[in-house]
Amino acid sequence: MDYGHPLKFGAFVTPANASPQAPVETAQLVESLGFDLVTFQDHPYQPSFLDTWTLISYVAARTDRIHIAPNVMNVPLRNPAVAARAASSLDLLSGGRIDMALGAGAFWDAVVAMGVPRLTPGESITALEEAIDIMRGIWDAGNRQLLRLDGTVHSVRGAQRGPLAAHDIPIWIGALKPRGLRLIGRKANGWLPSLGYLQPGDFARGNATIDKAAVSAGRDPREIRRLANITVPQTGLDGWAEQLATLALEDGASTFILANDSAMVLQLFAEEVMPAVRELVATERARTGLEPAEVKSAAAVAARRSGIDYDAAPEGVRVIEPGDYNFSSVKSTYMRGGSPGLVLQPRTVEEVVESVEFALTHRHLELAVRSGGHGISGRSTNDGGLVIDLKELNSIEILDREAKTVRIGPGARWADVATVLGDEGWALSSGDYGGVGVGGLATAGGVGWLARQQGLTIDHLIAADIVLADGSLVHTSAEENPDLFWAIRGAGANMGIVVSFDFVVEEVADIGFAQLGFDPGNMPELLERWGAAMEEAPRDLTTELAIVRQNSAPYVGVNVLGAVASDEPDTILNCLQPLAEIAPLTSQSVQLLPYSALMGNASPAPHSGRGEPVSASGLIEHLTPDVAEALARFIESGASTFIQIRCVGGAVSDVAADATAYAHRSANFAISAGSSNAQRLAKEWAKVKPFLSGTYLSFETSLDPERIHDAFPPPTLSRLRDIKARVDPQGLFRDNFSVIPAAQA
């Protein structure tokens, strides 16, 4: 039977060491001829052969597209845990081009001579199955539990998992006898026999054994690719294409791997046989209506969530389901653990439109839009809903050097933006952590290290393109769709998905970055004096005060971190001197560095947050004695383990309150408090709220609808609701502090 897999072609190259570069050059030739796969036999005891894994690594570095695999890896001589790490590491380095074909072992006299105990045929299959379990366990990088397997041949006792490979590495098995075939049916992704060892009918009988075992294990037999090592027939090329097409259509073989080192033979196969086989198989499949496709595993299908039409997911958009190998890298955010039902990763604006249209047909589900996934509010993932992940829309383009204008995609991270702008001697105020995505911050406000000098990030936005809930793409600026342009600067998450931001940036030299530690003996006085010093400080200086608290001690640390937008040492010291006098110093350091270095503090590793983040947020006009006392009591309560007060004011306050949807322009400070206990935090935060003059939603996790009223004054909220009613009347974008449309309100 035809299992419907897309056809692939490979080469089986001898790893001879007589001319070490020869197998490498053959692999490069195979790639240039359009083959899909190059493989090498693995016989580490053979003195005339290069070590196969070393060769594979070298070939991966000397090729660009082709997949590479051992054919087959000698499991008795390769520790499975180490081999798994080597494979996933090389897969990452090669961009997802490593496949694994395994063998239970042969030529046992040579294997034993290498110091490995001899196994019986039955023991070798047991060892192979244990190796598969260990390798898959190592590749399960999203599983935080240590890997343990107590096998009869292979065991691991608390091994660390990972790294996560660049693609779902398949495991093919070269086996001929029933027990090996049944193992393929239960656990492998493919069967790789050599046709020279098969008698007529053996391929069909092997398929039947594999299929029966697969069904018994709850698998779809179509999950298992059927490969074959082939040689040139003694009769020559005439009729060979028809023979291979018959093997594909009647016996389900879909990957043909030619064992030959001759450049001429490989070229003839690529130019004459491969196209003919493809055409014959395509013609017959078209006649029968069979659409070639890789079949999703039964386990992956079982992991799907209810309420989602997975088959209707937009074609062309990268789709990641709960059962997919890389789901662990996209399900959670920096702080929050998530388990969405489907993650869409559009790579173009057109694919964003398709993703929004799909989300509109699933309006009954939660919808999260993610740029970088750092957000403390935790709104960029969910449980069982949809996530539109914009990480691939990460372009950073200079539009006009003279005007200092740039265009940035929502998935770009601020660390990368700072690097690109830094090469021009520019910078844009953009938070205080380089791992934050542009989209979330540039639609909420943007309180950063340069805020008092440059204002908020949104204050530098001059135009944007946004996909609305109906799938339309709209350009906004002060002249075009000005109401929408007003709204996205502070409430953009409610209006649609911004797919492109145009900013005007500023020249910035190196900056002075200070870290000052203080004795927290008199907390109210420290807060009040810091607040007063900052309100009087020149705008070159922006700081934040951070307090870390543990139950074992009243205060673990009180630190003021500050950036001085100047490369003049005297200016830096003059700005910082008043801060050094607010309380006894316990530590101090000042360094001169590029803004890009300050923002280059982010790890590129996938986010792996756990649980639910809990944070409260507020804006404060002045740190008066009453406010300082209230904050000190809140800190002393222990309800929060981390309190951060950021400076706003300065250039932020120069903008009129009604100029953008971010309206609380008179506030000089933004406070956020993190906790592990939501109820306790809410109780103690309620005592602080009377002193607040609004909130900054990016640091708020509360689901209380009243937070909208804290974030937006009545005139601002009323205008937002009118705009929401026009651009998103059905409330598709409602899961990030929803502004209910005017009619519904």
C-alpha cells in the first residue's frame, strides 16, 4: 500500500579514510544534485573508515541544506544518552538537518574487540529499545524532571535533559526480523532495510508486521516512513524508475537511499531516475486522489485541545500543537507557565492576517498575542486557547539616516534593536531588559533607562501598520487614521496586532550606568529622599529603586540602578552625587558603556516560566512622607518579595495627558510589586492604592475589570471605547485588559 509520504531521495556514502575529503566532497555533490539526504555507515572498528559521527559533524559544517544521518548508528558502541546530546547539539548547529537511523548491532566479534560485551540477538533488541527510550528522554527538553531508566543493558539515573533540537529528530531502525519490526511499529519513525537483503515479498511482510504492532500500540501505521537502501540494478538504469515507483505505490517505500560513491552514477540517478520516479508516483496519486503528506502521530493528535478546528489552521503559517516536539519552547513565557491549544507563528504580514481570520472563527477561545513573551502581566500565553506568536516578524530597518527614522517589527527584541541603533550612534528608550519584545512595550508605553530624557517609547512612534480584527491592514499616523494612532500608543493590545512600527530615534553616546546599594535602616526616609533627589535631578539621569525581601530578613537588598545619558565623567558623577547622600552606602559601582551593552542582558533561550505571575502596579505623583510611610509598611508586611520603583517624569511629563492613550503624564514614579501569594498581595496593596494616581498595565496581573479604570481616566476610557466599537466590535482582542466597546459598556 501507498502510505502517502512525500518522496525523498538520499545517498549512502562510504566513509573511507584513504582520501579523507572524498566523502565530504561526495556529500557536497549530493546536495548540489538535489538529493534530500546523505548517509554514512557506522563501523568504528573498521580501520579503513573515518569515524562516522566525526564525519557527520564535518559534513554538516560543509553543507547548507541536505539532511545527514548514520546508516545505521552502531548502538552497542554508542552510549545512547551521549549520542542523543550529540545529535540534538549538531541538529541545532546545522539548522535542523540531523536524522537518526539505529541498528541493534552486527559483526559482533569486531564489536567485542572494542571492549563491549557480546549480546544475544534478543538482548540486542532489548538494548535498542532502551536506547530509543533514553534518546527520546534526553530530547524531551521541556520536561523538568531528571531522566531515569533502569534497563537491563542501558540505564540512566537522573540525567539532565536537552538541549532541545532544532527539529523533531526522527528515529529509523534497520531491522529485518519480527522482533525488530515490532519494535519499529511501537516506537520508531521509520523502517530502513537494505533491499539487497530482502527476498520477494519480504517488504510487504515486514510492513504488515510493523503495521500490526503500530495499531496494537495505538499508533497510525502511516506515522512510520518506509525507507530503503538501494543499489544500481545489474540490468542498468532501464526500467529502474518504474521498479522504484512500484515499490512506492505498492509497498509504501518513500525514501530511496542509493549506495554508490560514483559521481557519474549519482548524477545520472539525480537527473534521470529521481524525476521519473516522482512523476510516475505523482501521476498515480493524482489518479487515486491521494494527497502526499506526513501524518501526525496518534500521540500528538491525542494531545489536541477541544474547541479548535486544527484541520482549518491557515496553510503556510507555522503551527505548533501541544503534541509537537517543540511545544515546550513556545507554551510558556518568561514568568508564566502556559499550555495553549495552538500556537501560530506567522512569518509575514499576510500570515498575520490569516492568523487573525482563524482566531475570529475561534472567538470562543482565549487569544494571546506575543511579541517577546517577557511581559510580567502574563497575557501572552493561556491555557487551551490560541497564541499568535510574532517572533518571526523581527526586522529592524533604517528608513532615513538624516531624519533618524527606523522601522521595526513587533517580534524584534530590544537588545537587538539597541545593537542595530548603537552602530549608528543612536538609541531609543525601551524598557530596562533587552529580552522584551518590541510589540508589547511599544503599544503599552515603554518606561526605560532613558525615560526622563527621551520620554516613553510611544512618544517616538510616528507611524504604524496594524491588522484589525476583521483582517484588514491599516496604516496609522498623526495624519492617517489619527484616532487609531492615538489609541495604539498606550492601549494597542485592544485595537489589533501592530505589525510594523516607525520610530524617530535620538543620538546617544555612551552612558554612565551606576549600581548603588544602601543600608535600609530607615526605609521611609530613604524612599522620600530618593524621590526628592530624582525630581530635582537633571533629565540626563533616570533611575529605578529595587528592594528584594525574604522572610528570613527584613531587607535583603535596597539598590538604586541608574543611567546617565552622558559620556562625560564629570557630568555622570555630578548627577549621581545627590543619590549617594540619601542613605549610608553599602556598595557602589559606576561604569561607562554603550546603551546596547546595558540592554544586552537577555538570554536567547526559550522561555520556561512556571505557575502564575502575581504583580501589582501603580503610578505615583510624589514620594511624600505619607506615601513613603505607606510604601514602607507595605514592604515591611512581606506581601511582596520584589518591589521596583521606576522613575518617569521628566520628558514623559512634557506630553499632554490627552495626546496618547497613556494619560497619566504627571506621575513621577511607577511602582510594581511581585509576589507568590495573590491574596496576601491584594490585601496589603489595597492599603497603598489610595496614594496612587493610576496604574501601568504592563506590570499588572490582576484580572479585576476595575484595573481598566485605574489605567485610563474617564475621558481616555470613553474615547478608547468608541474606537474599540469601530475597529473590534466583537471583542476579538479582549484578553489583555479589555476595553469593552462603548455599546457593551
